[in-house]
Amino acid sequence: MRSRNIFTIIISFATVAFFAYLFFYIKRETFETKTEITEDVMIEKITNIGRLELVKYNMKDVIEKKELRTLLPDRKILLVAAGEVAGCIDLTKIKKQDIENVSPDSVTVYLPEPEVCYFKLDHKRSRVYDVTGAWFSTDTKAMVEDIYKVAEQRILENAKEMDILGKTRENAFVIFKPILENISGKKVGIKFK
């Protein structure tokens, strides 16, 4: 009888252990989340870039936009926008006739006019601090999208007002001219077309 009780206890313990294992196995397989990522990359266009970036302005701007309404409360949004604007010279526009030998030891290079390479708003560093007067979430979303568009244009306009193209032109003499002189071994004069 005693051996029968021990045998029953062992069988019971093994059965409980088996069912516990089965329970946790099924639970893990049923509720465990598996993530699969599949991608197919296609190159749409390859562009040769010959722009020499000579200056970059990192900027912050505080923009408040109000919509004054007669009957309803005014709508207002406040954004602290952060972004950058870069000035460059497109070296792909330089032709052979733009390089003029003035004397055996000097050269004049006619560069294209400076331009804004790119401007972009940094969404990670930009923050909306106040939205009032919006009754629905779609209104809030539209106000936020609109203020971001305004901020992006304002960053470009502010950079132009702060003479980014003039600073690009100035840096062409400070940065690009010594490079050309070291490469050519001649005195280099820079002029703009």
C-alpha cells in the first residue's frame, strides 16, 4: 500500500508538472508577439551632387498664430520652431571657360551665385506649447500642420534676411579659395558670375 501511495504521488506530481509546462507553453505561444519586417528597397533616382555647402544656420523661432473670430473664441497656437538653412555654391555649374589664367602663377575662377541648398524644420526639436480655441481634434491637427508650414517658410525667410547668401559668398573666399590655391599651387582669385 505504501508503494502504491508513493507511485500515486509521483504520477500526480508528474501530471501536475506536465500540465503546468503545457499551460505555460501554450500561454507563451498564444500571447507572445512576434514582429517580422519585410522590405524591398528600390532606387528611384540617383543624383550627382556637386554643391559645396559653405554655411549652415541653425535657428529657433517663436511663432504665434491667432485666428480672430467674431462669435466664437479666438483660435491660437504657439510653436517654438527649430530648423536649419544651408548656403552653398553649385560646383557643377562651373565650365572650363569659367577658369581664366591671368598669369603663369595666378588663376581667376568665376563661381556661380550662392544659393540656398536646403532648409528644413527639425521636428524633434520643435514644440507646440499652446493650442486654444480648437474644439475638435481635427481642428487641432489642422492648426498644428499649418503652423509647421508657416514655420518652415519663416525659417527660410529669416535666413535670407540675415544674409545667408552674403555669408556663403564670404565663406567662398575664406574656405574655398585656400583649397584651390593648395591644389593648383597658384594664386587664385574668385569672382562671381
